[in-house]
Amino acid sequence: MSLAENNEAYRRCYDAFMALDASRIVHCNIPPEVVVHETSALVRVASEDRDALLLTGIDPEYVDSLAERAAAFKFAVEENSITLNGRPAFDRHWKEAVAKGFELRRYLLKHMRFAYRHMPQLQLALGGIREGRRHHDMVIDLLALWMLYQANPDPLNALTLFDKTAAAEAKVLHETLNRLMAESRIQPSDGAQTKNIMHRAWTWYKIAADEVKSHGQFLFEGTDRYQAYISPWRKQQGKKGGKVSPTAAKAATEASQTRPSNEKISSLP
């Protein structure tokens, strides 16, 4: 999923994972970048095996919400990274979002100019939007273009080549850019909050992931597919008694150095 899609998933899941009782929160003790990779793999295999998994009696909600929960966690990881790492992470996300914003604005303007070519009032509105060249102008323009489309959708929808999701994406990107601008003023004290949110998003994902893994392991025991429901990270660490590889040991040490000693440790098979 894109950054904007992860943001949307995060917003949809936010109330659910923030409502979790503190006693249920599981702290992510695997490097987040490793988890993000593994969540994508699990989402893919669970989607492919959905029908078979449902035969084991798993609650369909766990399978069907796994992708959204994973996306929400990915976004929470990015939020935490921005807070902890400061400007480098912020600058990277800002540049990516800005580039996408200007590209999306150009796309919408091109199609709107043509679709509204016989509508003088709308052409006048578009002319005002085209005058802006600063980043701040572009952010405002994305919202203006979305509103213009909402009020006058038919001419654009009549264009076969027009991507009807572009206007909705403009609104999401407008919100993302506004958030990033606010985060450029983030304070170090905010780190505890973003880390707490990341752990809550991780817990929300893990609740579904553990169910999917448990049912997948039962379903595919004795087959090659069984390995798709085992964490490669845990396997590398020798969770079931094997030796820990130097690479895994080094990464685990680095992860533990960034985790407060009173955090709960949970395993992910």
C-alpha cells in the first residue's frame, strides 16, 4: 500500500487499537522494518489461502482485516520513525508526499480543464488554482480540486480516461501533507506517545496475525506451505532451540538497546 493508503488504514483502526486495555498491549520486540516486511508476506498468503483458512473455523474478520491492520501498523512505524529520527525521516516523507502532490494536482488540472472547458465559472476557479506554485499552495489546491470535483463530478466521470479515485486521493494527500507540516514542529517529548501508539497498532495487528498463523500452521502442517505461517525472523533466531545467527543476534541486541527495560516481551511464532 502507498503512504496515503496506510494513513487511511491507520485512521480507520485508530479508535480500535487506542481502546485496547493497557494490560493487553504487547511491545514489538522485533525491529520494525523486519516486521513490516513480514506483515506483507503474511497478508499475501492469508489472502491466497482465505477459503481454506475459513474451513478451520477462524473468525473471517481476522483474515479480512489483516491487511488493514498491517497497513495501520506500518503507518504507526513511520510516525514513530519521524519522531525518533528527526529531520532525515521527515524530509524523506515530505519530499515523497510533495512530489506526489504536485503530480496529482497536474493530473486533476489537466482533466478538469478539458472536462469543464464549456463552463466559464469553473474555468475561472481552475485559473486561480493554477496560479499557486509554492508547496503550501499545492496543499490547499488539492483540497480545492477535491471540492470542485465533489460539486461537479459528471463532466469528469464522463471522461473514460479519468481515474475517479484521483479526487479522493487528493483529499487524503492534502491531509497527509498537513500532518507532515505539523510534524515538522514535533517535540522530543512526543516520542513516548508515538511509541505507545506504535505498540498499540502492533498489538491490534498481532491479535489477528496470531489467529491467522495458528490456523494456518494447523491447516498446512506437514506441507511446504506451513513455513509461510512461521516468522522467518523467529526461525532465524532459533526460537525453538537452534543457535542464533550472528546477524540475528546483532539486530536483536540493537533492538533491545532501544527498548525500555520494563516493556513486555511477546513472542510471535
